[in-house]
Amino acid sequence: MSGKSLKMANAGEEKLCLDSEPPKNFENGPETKPPKQNNPKPEAKVKIALVSCGTEYGGVQPAFEEAAAKVNAEFIYPEIDIASLDTIGKDFGIEAASGDLRLMMARAQAVVRGETIADGVFVTTCFRCAEAAIVRNEVRRYIHKYSNIPVISYSFTEQTDAATLYTRFEALTTVAKRRHLLAREVQHGITAGIDSGSTTTKAVIMKDNKILGFGWVPSNEVIESAEKAYSQALEMAGIDRSEIQALGTTGYGRYLVGEHYNADLVQEEITTNSKGAVYLADVQKGPATVIDIGGMDNKAISVEDGIPGMFTMGGICAGASGRFFETVAKRLNVDITELGDLAMKGMQENVKMNSYCIVFGTQSLVNSLAKGALPKDVAAAACRSVVEQIYQQQLQEVDVKEPVILVGGSSLIKGVPRELSNLLNVKVIVPENSHLIGAVGAALLASGFVEE
């Protein structure tokens, strides 16, 4: 960072720090640095309406409360007219057998009608219940269609903990309270973005709305990897780090990296990745669907005017991530960079591969090769397996609208966009620098801290 005194482009905006492993002094909300000593009023808590079938029964309510508290949010419970439970199914077109699910629908209706005032909505049900999964999806769509309130949905297990939920709540509160930050469409000044991901660390240098340089290295030791990527980006850009006017961090290691560089913006990856994706694809206006296949997880995000609406994270396991592709490439004895070209020559229908588990998927791969399957067909089947899991587990949770933008390191494996396009029957966009979306989004949003 330079020694210049920086001011934000948006007056009154605080520096943000929003993740799954908050800094030790993170207690009262998403600030990256101590507030000025002028006795400022504490920021009001974000009110999240909890629309569920009974988290207290699943024993996960304490985890929800803990995660919400860490992002300066609190749950509210919509009040309803008991008599409405007998007729609520007609409004949704679903006659749920469970009284708890009918209560869930009635609470959603209370939020939409304004009978309960909420900044955001968290819709959640137990993953074991098939009826709950159907109702959860319909409730989420109902809230999204009839209100402007950000909503996320989640299926919890008995082992759900606060760390699992934290990034989701960060993104929800950011969308609820920081829309003006996320509305930024143009990068100003000279800024840097560092994405400390699970398997790779990316950095970009941007100047006046152009990417001048980037770095991309494996994530080993967090700070060392960030420094390597940042140095690569600076060297490519021909920029001295003293010239950087603002810096943003994102990804799994964003807190540690943000503290190391005294970052102006420390932001969770839902907002930075969706912003980076629509920026690179040049579709910042109107609807879009962002599918981000990362090293350890994946994300499906419904975006409107560059701002995330509905989104889901993760999947059943790492079988729908870059980690699975690394396993496949190693077994086929090809470099990960060659896997896409190999898949483009194959036919996925020639190999049946389990799409729900990285272990069973690998077992399918080994069995297929043992029976004489061609490596190119196995590579194609691996691409199909990943997008099938994303389709079945992620895209059922969001409203898929064109354009569909595929990003993340796995987007560079050519067979992936092909199989996703075939599955969805739509054109899938893979923008240039699609693997850098987190770093680009961080650099773009960080430019709000440059004095204009």
C-alpha cells in the first residue's frame, strides 16, 4: 500500500471485512480496522427472517445464532395467523403434509406481505426430508419473485456448524446493507485484488478499468503464496507496489492476507466472484447466472444488475470441484491443463461415472479403465459428472437465467463448458481470465476506496 491518505468514493461507507475464519478481534461486525475514536454509533444489526421447519429439532440453532452474530446480524421470527395454516397450501400450490412446513410457508408469506420487516431471509430445512426440499425451493422462489429481499436457502445436517454457514451469512448481509458498493461497474485508479483460494492464489493489478497484470500460483503457505502471486502481477503490470492506491482480498485466506497487506477491502467470495464474473463477461446489466467451479467447492449464483440474489455453495462432496479433475488427470497420466483437450475428443456416454461422490467417482473411473474404456471418453465422462452434480444439487436452488457464465479454474477445462451447455441446452459463456474472477472482483470493488 502507498503512504497516501485514502478516502472512499462513497462517503460514509466503512471498510468491509466479511469470512469463515474471522480475525481474533472480530466481535462486533464486518469492519477490517478499529473505528475512529469519535464515539460513532454502532451499526444496526441486520435482521434476518428465519424461515424454517424447525432448526431447534435438528440441534443446529446454536450454530445459526453464532454465525449470524459474527456478521452483526440477528434472527427474527415472522408472526402469523394460525388460521392461515389451513389455507396456505393453496397460495403456494403445495399441500404439505407437515404442519411445520405449512408454518414455514406462512412465515414466508408474512415477510413478502410486509407483516414482518426483514433485511434478508434465510430459508432452511433438514436435508433428510424430501418434502421439505420441495417446499424449501418453492418458498425461496416465492420470496425472490414477490419481494426485493435477498434470500438464501440451505439444507442442514446434524453436523452443521457456524463455520459452514458463515460465508453465506456474510454474503446475505452484504447484499442487504451494501448494495451501493456492489453496484460499482467501473474500476478507477490503480488497485490490486488478491484471491487466496483453497488450491490456487490469484492476484490482479487493474488501472482505469483494465487488467494490466496477474499472478496465479498454488496455495501452499497463505502469505507466501499471496506474495508470489502479487509480485507476479506487479511485475507483469510494470507497477511498483507503492503506486497501488487500494487493495482488496477475498477467498479462504482473505483475513490473513488482508491483515498482512493492510487491505482496504476484505470480502467473501460470493459477492467478489459474481461481480468479477459479470464484469469480465460484460453483462453487468440485467439477469445472469454465475457458476463458479473452484478447487474444493462450487457456487451457483443468480445475479441481477451485478448484485447476487439467490445463491448456493458447495455440493454433496468435492466430486464437483477442481479436486476431482486433479484426481482424474493424475489417473490418466496427463497434466491438468491437457485434460480439457482430451475430453473434447471423447464421448461421455461411453463411460458411466458416479456424479455424487469423489470416492465413488474415482472408483467408476478405475473400473472403466480396467474394462478397456478410452482415456478420452473417461475425461469427457468426468466433465459430465461434475456438471451433473452441479445441476442436480446447485442449480435446483437458483433461478437459472441466461446468460450463463462459467468461471473458476475448472472453466478452463474445455470439456466442462461443453457438457454444461449440453445439459442446460443454452450457450455457456467462459469469459477471458475466467479463473481470475475473485481477484478481479476484489480489485474492482476496492476502487471504491480510491479518492476520485
